[in-house]
Amino acid sequence: MVRFLPLLFLVTLSFCADLGSNLKSIVGDQIYQKNSAKISSLFANEPSFVDINGNLNYDKIATTLRTNSLLNLNYSSPTHMQVTFRTSSSPMLFLKVISQSLNNLGYTYFLTKNFQTMDSGISWTVSINTQFLLNPGNLYNELMGNNTFIKDIQRTGQFSFIYDIDMSKTVLDTAAYESDANVELSKPLEPYFFNINGKKSIEITADSSDNWIALVKVFDRNLKLISQLKSDKKEKVIDIEFPSDAYYILIDDAYSLENIKHGLKIYIKSN
């Protein structure tokens, strides 16, 4: 049965979460109560568990707990873990960051139990059949790669959690390139994806022996599609001028990446 969760969590996103309540949520009430004195001693210096962005350093917290045998994330048999992620970001950017982070952490298969969008925010609940519970430290590091932050963790059951996510400064981690220079791209395993914030235009050149049927998409910072170019014939060279709100570009083939098996050459011009 799908349950709809209230989205009055957004007021917490401007503040650093309470360390004590987060520790209890991470380890569970029973372990927390049994080891309260030890936990209080380990985390007595609370400021040392806050990162430079003013958020709890969940990597340091999880490492400290695991080193002291207070956090067990491995189980002998699979269990159904349920995680709800909540934010005030745009849906497309939110889904991209969270799904990519889960995949990078080894959770490639998960079932959406509930997805809500409201004026006040987004709530996405996923169910994962796994022997390994989500390590908040690992997720913290994954999200940091996209300038995204965990603001709070709540445990709602033995294998159920709520993560409040701050995406106000999110910038996707994309492939690096040099502006104002010809850059040769190797054979793609997935579509090319670049940050083009502040750039003026791009020239894309295909190898003469390939059959590139171009599919190029330009997005804004929130991954809203701004423009799309889709060819119905083989392309050799394509030039695209970027609108002022362009932030990302995806370069693909309309049919198969095998059509650009020798890679592409790009020249991205700065403003």
C-alpha cells in the first residue's frame, strides 16, 4: 500500500541537523540506548562532525560508528530496505542525482513505491531488496560530488529511512574538457554529457568513416530541455549556438552509439 508523506520537512533544510537525533536514526533506538554513554563520548566534540558547508559530516559519523562496532550495515540474507528522499529541487534534477548516486553505490535495481511533487517539494520513496543497508557516509560522498547535501536522516522502521536533501547548489558532475580548443572524444559507452554554463557555442565533427545520425539536447541548470536537434541523415559537422540559460549538453546518436564508434571531435567556444 502506498502511503503519502507530508512535505513539511522543508523548513529544516536551512539548518544543520541535530547530531543526537541523527545518530539515533542511523544506529537505531535499541543500539543507541544500549551504548548511549559510549556514543556520547565518541561524539562529545560535536563541531568536529560538521563539514565546511555547515552540514553534518555523515562520512565521518558513519566511519566512527563502524570503527567502534556500533553500525552494522550487512545482513546474512536480503531484506527490503525502504528509503524516502525529499527535497525542494526540480523533479528531473532530483531523479538524476539520486538515481545516479544509488547506481554508483551498487543499487542498480530499485522499485518506486511513491513519488509526489507539490509546490513545497518532492518526495520519492524507493524499495531495494538488498543484504547491504545504505551507508549514509557513502551516500554523503556521492552527493557531494554533485554539490548536493544530506540535511537530515530519520529512521521510520528497522529498514526504513527518510533522507532530506539540499539541492540548492547542485551542479552535476560531468566529463571534463578544454574550452576554445579541439577536443577528440573516445568511443562512447553512453551519450556524452558536458557542462556548458557560460559557453557560447559548440562545433561537433564526426569521423568520416562513421554514420552519425545526430541527436543533441541542451538543458538548463534544472535539466529542463531547452532545445533539441535530431537528424534524419548522416552528419559530418554540426554547429550549435547556446541560449543564455544553457547549462548542460547531451550528445548522442539517434539510433545507436555504434554509429560514432570512432568518437567525435568537439570545439566549445567561451563567451
